[in-house]
Amino acid sequence: MALIIIGIIVFLVGLAIVRNSEWNYRYRRFSLPIRIIGGIIILIGVLISCVIQIEAGEVGVKKLFGKVQNDVLSSGLHFINPLLVVEEMDVKTQNYTMSGVHDEGQKSNDDAIRALTADGLEVIIDLTVLYRVLPADAPNIVREIGLNYTDKVVRPLTRTKIRDNAVYYEAVSLYSSKRDEFQARIFKSIETDFKSRGLVLEQLLVRNITLPQMVKTAIEQKITAEQDAQKMQFVLAKERQEAERKRVEAQGISDYQRIINESLTDRQLQYEQIKAMKDLAASGNAKMVIMGRGNTPVILDAKQ
């Protein structure tokens, strides 16, 4: 369009040179070449304006004098009316992150979502929304919302639905056991509203849930108590195992002594005494045997 305007200006300058009687004949002879150059520039501008390239992952929405047309241009090269204005829209997967970490989300400051739970506590939620534009609904988005649909639809709708659904859960449950259920619930509620506005919600990622400090302290104390209880159970189990081991050992000793007592008779002891004295007699060392009142003699080594 700029080339067309420049060409028209050049062409009008050429006409002005011809019609202005004050111009010298020497300058008037440049009128025709100037008009030809202006016509060529206009022609080039028209040709360029008739050709538009849409990049991959984008669609073109056509507007003629402010009126949005319903058909869209897909990616590739297209010949169009040079008077058309084409708005290019991204139809690839986009993400919008709301985080309390500085410069992590789309907003440079703290953009986390603060919501009240069923027990009246405030939790801070970091969230990422993955979505894309439906190509067929791109003209409606331009007509009804505009190109800034992220700030007009995605951000406020997501934050509102998070707050609306957080009130059905207690803070601790939201942080632990009910987290997946909460994520599925808000996904379902946001998906319907997105679809009615020409957007497809692909995934909703609850990145982090921050509890109030007093709740975090209570949870930490509870976890510590549970760990101590588990440790004590382990110690008790170990002590029971040790007691069982000692009982088995004592039972084994008792059984051994009982068997020995039952098997050691007077005749067995006398037999063992005879064997010992026989071995003593066969020894080359000098021995002294003291016979007492009992049946067992006292044997002393004479060398010692």
C-alpha cells in the first residue's frame, strides 16, 4: 500500500509539471518519464498488495474497510484484493503462565492467583494455561474480541474459575489428596467457556499451591510426629524380634540340658571315668591320684 501511495504522488508530480505554465520547457520534458515511473511504482505496489504470505501455524483474517470477512487464509501464498487488510493470527499452542516468581510468567511482577478455600484460608496458586485458537473461529474472535484475546478472555476467565472452584476444597486437601481432582474440575469449567469463544483449552497445569504459614507449620509438625511414631514402631518390632530370639535361645539351652540330664546315668559316668583313668595310665607323665569318698578321683600332675 505504501508503494501505491508513493506511485500516485510521483504520478501527480509529473502531471503538475505539465500543467504548470511557470515551469520551464527544460523541466517539462521530464514530465512523461516521471509519470511513467509513477505508473510503474503504482503497478508494483498493486502487485505486491495482491500477494500475501501466511506463515506456518498462522491464519489470515481478511478485513475490507473495517468489515471482517468469514473466510480465512491458511498458511502459504495467496492472491488477494489489494484493498484488503489481513490480520495474521497464531493458531499454534500458546501458554499463559500466572506465577508468583518474578519474571516467570507473562507479568513481570507477582501474578499468582490468591483464592479462599472451604475452611476460610487463603492459598496462592501458580498456574499455566495451554490453549490455541480454532482457525475457523478466528474471524469471530477478531470481530467480537479483537487480537488481544489473551488479556480479555484467557487471563480473567482462568483466574475467576480458579477462585470459584477453590471454595469447594479445604486448604490441606487442595494441597495434597484433592489436587488432581481440583485440576480436573477447573479444566472442565474453563474448557466450555473457551470453546464458546473460539479457543481450545489443551491443558491446565497447577504448578504450585502455597499454603498459609501456620498450616505449613502444622503439617510439618504432623509429619514429624508420624515419622517419630513410625520410628518407634520399628524400635518396638526390633525389640520384639530380639526378645523372641532370646526366648528361642533359652529354650534351646533348656532342651539341651534336659537331654544331657536324661542321657547321663551313673553307669555312663563310671564308663567315662574308666576311660579317663585308662588314658592317664597310658601317659608317660608321672601322676598322683587321690581317691576321695566319692566315686571320682582327684588327679594331680606330679611334675607341677
